[in-house]
Amino acid sequence: MKLSNFFIFSFLFITGFLWGVQVDGSRHHHHHDHYKNSHNNPKNYKNEQKRNQIYGFKPTKLFVFGDSYADTGNNRKSVANSWKQPYGVTFPGKPAGRFSDGRVLTDYLARFLGVKSPVPYRWMKYATKRLRYGINFAYGGTGVFNTRVPEPNMTTQIDFFQKLMAESVYTKADIVQSSLFLLSLAGNDYGAYLSKGGTVQDIPAFITSVVNQLVVNMKRVNKLGAKKIAVTSLEPLGCLPQTTILNSFQQCNATENIAVDLHNSLLQQAVAKLNNETMGSTFVILDLFSSFNSVLESKGVPGSMRFETPLKPCCMGISNKYSCGSMNEKGEKMYTVCNDPKSAFFWDTVHPTEAGWHAVYTSLKSTLTQKIL
């Protein structure tokens, strides 16, 4: 792939793209009404499960690997702003380790399966009854390779899972018959690559190595018994507020999304090849690229959710020195929060709000039934 000068210039201009963990913390005393949905009603889990069982595959467990788009509380409190206010203000009403004001992709995928959201790996010993729904091994800020965040990369996350199998916490039968595996990759490898001095000219080769490593990981969980493996396509990175802030949140950066297109087309080819090679196993792509784009272009989901300025985050620093959750030495908040997170697609400069994820899930839902059940 040949890169135009404009593409190279654009990449050099946006070397700030680091998704994942920011380390500043904050206090925030605002509380909004909890976003009500079927998570809170156990009957809805049973109804979802009954509906799903009609299709043959009966996933009752969800195992999750990846980054902040899927993490529900694995990051250490000392390194992650996901444990600082105002994160978690919508759900559960206080910071709980999710990089959002509320629920994230994992929670909606669990809801689709009709199971409770799997317990974060770091907290499993405190919630042993929840292990029957699977485990979430995702750590915000991580990638398939090591990033600037000192947390386990995807290979190590799969090691944790393998260890639990060796200890018979889960049997191979559990995995084969009733488990869905989710691998989330939202782009931290690329941010780390640029921040460590990787050259823009070599980005296509690096994208290839990231996708190849993702394939290694998919093959590995398949060998451990996984019969249904979902992997996320890369979201349109050029639409994240950390990029669109350069034009006052008016439009996505098409040049940055060229790199995303390369990642996603290589991933598509790799998944097609894996499905040809593996009899009886299904690798599927959860198309975050298309679902983000359709929600952003429609400014919501027609008939239900509306985001007037979809590229503008709800929570942001008062200047480019600060981020959502930052405080100064005097303990004063150095960020602002919008009046209603439900009216915003993005929560901070990288992550969707709960309403944003709900919109993405709504957009994905029809293909989930087709691909997963």
C-alpha cells in the first residue's frame, strides 16, 4: 500500500492517538437518572435465552479478551481513570472500572445472549457464583502487543484463561458446548506504535503484524475448544473526538480512516481464511466500523436515540492539558460534563457513552442473530 504525502502528514499530525487509559483522577458530585433497560429485570434474561435457544447454539457463557471497549473493571485503580468520577455516573451510579458513564460493549453482548455480564478476572474470587456466565479478561489500554499501559496484553489474558482451564474452573465441555468468545481490539497497538517512534511509512507493515497476531490469538482460543469466536473490526478512529477536536467536532478525519480500512480488510480476509480452514468452527466479525458509522451519520438510531452533535464528547478537559476526570493540585475539577449523557454518543475523547454503546448494539443486533446463533 502506497501512502500519499497527505496521509503521512495527517498521521504525523495526529500522533496523539492513544486510546485507553489516562491516569488523571477526579471528583464529580453530579448524578443522573440510571439508564433503565432490561439489564435490571431477570425475566428479560430468561426471555432472551429462550429466544436464542431456538437457533441451536446455546451460549450461556461469555469469555472476553481485549481493551477498554470491553473492560468492565480489570484495570488497577491506581492507573485507570475508569475508577475515578465522573466515570460510571449513569451505571452503576459511581465509578466501577468501565471506560464510560455506564455499560460497555461486553454488557450489551451479554444482554443479547440473555446472561449476566461476566465478572472481571481481577474480581473473580469475590463473585464465584457469577463464574457460570464466563469471565472478562479485557484490560483497558492494552493491545495484542505491549502498549504503554502496564497491563496484560491479549496473549497474557489468554494465558490466564488457559490456567483456569488447567485448574478445572472450566471444562472443555463447558467451552465447546456453551461459550462465546469475544476478542476486542480498538486500536491501542497503533497509538503505542506511534508514541514509541514508529514511522508512518511503516504503518501498513505494522497493521499487518497486528492482524496476524490477532489471528494467532483466535486460532489459540479455537484450539482450547472455542466453537464461536467473535472479533471486533476497528472502529473509525478518525471519528474519535481526540481527532475531531481539531475541527471543533464537525467531521471525521478520512485520512486516518484509510489506515482503519486496511486493518479491517486484512481482518476480513483472515477471518474468511480461518473459516475455510476450520471445519465446524465459526469466526465472526462484529462490525464496529459500520455500526459506529451508521449511528454517527444518522445522528442516532431512527425512532429511538438522537445525538445532535455525535462527534462531541460529553466529558472533556477544560483545555488540552486536561481530560475527563482531571483535577488540579487544589482538588478542583478540570473537566466539564454535559447535562445529559444519554444525548451524547461519545463519553470522553475515545469511548462511547452507555447510550452510544446501546445505539451501536441496536445497529449490530440483526447481524448478531445471524452470525452468533
